[in-house]
Amino acid sequence: MLILLPPSEGKAAEGDGPPLDLAGLAFPELTRTRERVLTALERVCAGREARAREWLGLSPGQTGEIERNTRLRDAPTLPAARLYTGVLYDNLGLADLDPERTARSVLIFSGLWGALRTTDHVPPYRLAVGARLPRLGALAAVWRPVLTAALPTEGLIVDMRSAPYAAAWRPEAVRVRVFREQDGRRTVVSHMAKATRGAVARDLLRGAADPATPEELVKTLLDLGYTAELNGADVDVIAG
């Protein structure tokens, strides 16, 4: 089982490890594209502030993120397992899970790095996959061919990514959708969806089960106490 996660806008303030080693990250086939995206990001952020904010979709209050992006090669790093914060990661609690299993079973997607294992060391940064960069264009389109060639497709793939990150790699996968049900009607609530996906991922990684099919995934979730059902290629979870 491989669980695909989005990153989060919230990140740790700073790292405490060695400087970035692009060649040392998982999936060395992505190194060339990582270098291209990083260089383009550095150039944008070294230019006029207003133009950089426009390219990156940042507000005036996020100016510090632009300056940070100019120092990524020399900034202290930290493992991806500690880098990302926010609702999904608060509920996932990677620090309390078996690091070997999470390193094997989790991929975190990124507009800058493509895809990371939880053990990959990178510095805090700001670049959403929905951004466009000069000479590169839309990042999802930049990443799609190289991710398709590099990433594993064996076994059950459980996709918990948001739509912009899902656009960067489209394997045969089971999407986890989260709904709230009231008076017979189901509605999507984004904040609750992030929390529920984090909790579902945590329980899947913490348990002994290793589902190999969508049907086995639903059975595992039911055994874990979730209300879940298979709906075509999706697993729908009803949050309380």
C-alpha cells in the first residue's frame, strides 16, 4: 500500500540539518527537474517583490517567503516528516508512527521537489504546484512526465491529494473522498476532509493491515471504525 499526500502551506519555521543535497533525495530521476524548478524559483524571488508575489500567488503579508526562497540551497534542512504542518499533518502525527513504515508507504507531493519520502531532508520553502514560473509554465505539467516515469505503481495506491497535486501524477489509484452526511444529503467540507484524511492515513499506517485491493481497503476502514463505502474508483468516508 502506498499513500499519496499533498504538502501543506504550513511548514516548520526552520530546519536544523545539513544544507540541501538534491542528488541525495529519493527518486534521483527527478533531480534534473528539481534543479530546473529550483533555479526558476530563485530567479523569480531575486527579482522585483511585486512580480514575485504575482508569480507565486502570495499576499503582501507573505513577503518573507520570497526572501526565504532565495536561500534554499544553503538553508538548514529537516526531514519531510517534520517539515509539513497543518490540519492533515496534525491528525496524521508522523512523529508517532513507525518511521520505516512511513518511509516505505508514504509519498508527499510538492511543487518544488516533485515527490518526497518522509525521510528526505529539504528546507522550508513556498511554492504551490498551482503556481506558474517563467520559462516553465504550470508546474503540474512540468512534473507530470517525470513523475510518471519515476514513481512506483505496484500494489494498492491510496490517493489523498488535493486536485492540483493529483494533476501532477495520475496513477491507477483509489481516491479517498470525505463527506458529511445530514438529512440524507452528503456535502464536502474541506477542513473536515483534511482532518479525516490525516486520521485515516494514521490508522492505516499504525495498523497491521496492508490492503491490496479497494475492497480490502474498505473492509480495513470498516474494521477501524470508519463509515466507508466503495463508489466506483473512489472510497467515500463519512465523517462524524
